[in-house]
Amino acid sequence: MARQDRKIRERAEREARIIECAADIAEREGWAAVTTRRLADEIEYSPPVLYGHFPSGRAGIVDAVAVRGFAQMAQMLAAEPDAGLDRRRGVIERYLEFAATNPATYTAMFSMPILAEFAATTTPPELLDAFATIADVVGDGPSRDARAEVLWSALHGLATLARDGRLPSDTRDARVDALVSMLG
């Protein structure tokens, strides 16, 4: 059993290394720089090893980076707010911070085709956890999921427009204040 456990652990470590390397390259150089050949060279594995982990190749790797991004986002959003900040403001601030500090991962999560489905029976738990944290901010009541989707859409819009230089950076706090007040 110990040998089999070791093999399983080593496979998981290789897969995590591939995902980490892909995210690192994408954050530094953009997604165009992420190829299976480049990843194989960077992590010193042959392309067949990568395809052994990700049979769909680059698409599977992008999907894995996105799912990992949702897990990271969920963890970041679930953190307790700083002293003096209410929960809503804390989630909004951390969401925008995540998008700004992880632009390539954020792009994989929301702008690139991925294999993971949203709002389906097959939705990965990482996506559900991120959504649940946002849904917690809107509170209970009628149309909770719809209100959470609207909040998520607003956050995504703010993050994307800011990233693309479409919103002035000096009015960011005013936008956050407006969004918090809209939540009631």
C-alpha cells in the first residue's frame, strides 16, 4: 500500500507543479506563452507526461488553473474582514484585489473557455464555494441567488473595467462605497 500511496502522492504533486507553472508563466508573460512544449521544458517532464495528467492538453491545463483560481478566490473571500470593515466591504475589496493581483488566473476563470460548468450539477466545488461566499454577502431572502449573481456581475465588471484601464483608479474607493450602499 505504501508504494501505491507514494505513486498517488507523486502524481498529485506533478499535477500541482504543472498547474503552478502554467499560472506563473501566464501571470508573467500572458496565456499565449503557455504551451505544452514550454511547460514540459520548464518543469523538465516530457510532453507525454503532461498529456498523461491533462489529456485535453492546454485546455485542460487552463481549466485546472481556473478551478485552482476559484479555490484561491473562495479562500480569500472567506477571510475575516479587517477590523472596522463590514463583511460586505471586505468581500468586495478582496474580490477586486484578487482580480488585480492575479490577472491571468482571473482571465482563465472568466474569459477563456474552460471545461468546468457554472450552475450545473457538475459544477466543481471550488466554483460553488466562491459563489457561496458572495451569496452570503447578499443575505437570505427572496431571489438570493439572483442577487448574488448581480453582485458577482458587478464585481466582475468593476474588476475587468479597472484592469483594462476603462475606469479611473482615483475613484475606486467611491465605486466600492457605492456598491456597498447598493447592497443595503
